[in-house]
Amino acid sequence: MKIGLTSYSLNADIMSGRKTILDAMRFAAESGAEHMEIVPFGFTLYDDGRDEFNQPLIDSIRQTAEALDGYDLPELRYFREQFLGSFQLTLDEME
């Protein structure tokens, strides 16, 4: 199981300009998320009018994701090591 966050939950900050999608990704990683669902509100990955992808933003998202992939959060590591295994059991399997 991975702990994640959706960019939609930060939509108010993204729409107001307080955060970019890249800021939201950093926030998610700093908050312990191992995964982020990208929901394109407040930014666009594909421009229908020009019929093309927003390649600079897509490249930036990929670069940010790669940089955050190695992000070490001791609290998250401890949670994974100590508690994550119990989430793989059903209630009937837990003692």
C-alpha cells in the first residue's frame, strides 16, 4: 500500500496561485505521500485549442517526481517499517 494525495485536495491553493502543481508535489512528499494523483485543475497538461501537450510542464512534473522519489522522510520510513505490514492483512487475519 502507498500513502498518497490527490492534487485536487490542494485545488484551492493551486487555483489561487499560492501553489503551483510542482509546489503541491513537494508539499505531498514533505507530508509523507509516496504517490500523487495529478488532477489538472488550475493548470493544463493538454491544450485542446492548440491540439498539443504542455510539454514543458509535463517535463517539469517528471523532473520533480524523480527528484522527490529519493526524498528520505524518517517518519515515513519508520511507519513503513513498523506498521505498514498490518495494512496488508484483513480484519480476520489480524490477531
